[in-house]
Amino acid sequence: MADLLTSADSILVSVGMPVYNGAADLPRALAALTTQTHQNLEIIISDNASTDATPDICRHFASQDARIRYFRNETNIGGAANFERVLRLANGRYFMWAACDDWWAPDFVRANLLCLLENPRQIASMSSLKYVDGNRFVWMPFIHRADTRPLVGSVAANVRHYVANSGMNSRFYALFRREILLKCLPFETYTAADNALIVRTLAYGTYGEVPRVLFHRGMAGESARHLKMLTADRSFPGRFLPLWHYSRTVWKMPHVPHDVGMLISLGIVNSIFSAMLVIAWIKHGLGYRT
């Protein structure tokens, strides 16, 4: 174990933070990243032409910590392209995306890195988590286990399980072997394209879990604006099935099983998202923020 710890210390981990107008939460997120017990980090920030105090905050933190590399896009290139940009700018063998409204316990990077070093078949590792809205914890017991449960079966079993039980897709914010993510680009723009990326990664290995709460995921960001997300597909099927494009894309992936089990998994997740669409429309009609 001592040799493993020594080996871990020498490994560069890249953290990619795409951000747009994140000034309210950014200081907390950067403070959590810069105080990780695994010190061999590079933190890559790609500012998507923010109009608030985000540039000033990023420059301040970068002036205090040489591990921070700050980039600013002249124009807003879109969220998907900005997520892809930070990955392509990374140098480490291991990589994680970081959202500016999340925060991490000091041992998040180290614990997940050790999990990957101990398990060569694993391509990603995620800790247990809590959901937060501002300073308020949000209780989501059923989604919680779906979000972080290890995926350690066969490729087919992992794909079926993940597609039917992806939760809030918090695995997207796991620690990855960067070479695997690079094989799964480009990052696309349809609803649940981030889920599709995770399905692609499952062709290459399994997912581990650190069974400690080391991650706090913010629930008040763009992903919480359900109606916008669920109505992004303007095609005729997409009006009723928000995951129409996602489902077709997943079905065409060569490692995805073409069997009844996979059809059931896709049916489950499409039913859930269609129900979410109906609820979002009802809330919208009643004047709630969606």
C-alpha cells in the first residue's frame, strides 16, 4: 500500500472546469479543488465569455496557485464544445470534469485515484455523493444509488443497467482515465448527450465507487431547468420522446447489445423522461420555474 501511495503522488491529475457566469459559486468550487490532498493537479478553466465577475475570480485564483490554467473564449462556443475544450487542453493521465456549482471533500481526487490504481479494469471511479440546492441538502434516495453504484459486470450488463438506471448522470463527474474519454469524443449537443458519452466509455471497462460521501453536487444549475432540456429535440418523435436522438445513437453503438433487455432499458428511461416532460409542462403552465 505504501508503494501505491508513493506512486499516486507522482501522477498528474487534470481537472477541467468549463464555466459561464459562475461567479456566485466559483470561489467555493475553486477553494475545494485547490485544497485537495492530492497536490499533483492541473486545474483548467475555460470561461465561455462570461459577463459577470467570473474572469476576475479566475484570474485571482490563478495568481495564487500556479496549477490553475485560465482560458477565456472570445465568444460563447456552447456548453458541449466548452466541456470538450477542457478535456483536450488537459495533460494528465487522469481527468475529471468539475462544475462550478459543485464542491468536493479534500480527499475526493486521491481516494478515486487510488481506486483506479488498485483496479486496472476500471476506467472511472466515483464517490458517494449528496445533492445540494444552495446550502440545502436535497434528499433523493432512489436516484442516489443509481448515480454512483459500481458498474462491474460484463459490457452488455453494464450498458443495460446504466441506460435504465443512470440517475442524474453524476458518473459524468467521476475521475476517468483520460485516454478513454478522448476515444469517446466528440461531445454532442442533443438531450442526454452526456449520458451517451458514458455509454461509449463502457466499451472500454468498468466503473468503481468509493463508498464515502466526497462529492456535493449542485442541483440549481442548467440541468435543473427541465423544460428547456426536455424540449430541445424539435423533430416530430422528439416532441413526445425527449430521448429519441439519444436512444437511436445508443442503439447504433457497436458494443450495445441488440436484445430484449436493451429494449427494456431504453423503454424504462424513455418512459421516465416522457413523464418528466409532462410534469415540466404542467409546472410551466402553473407558473413554476422549470
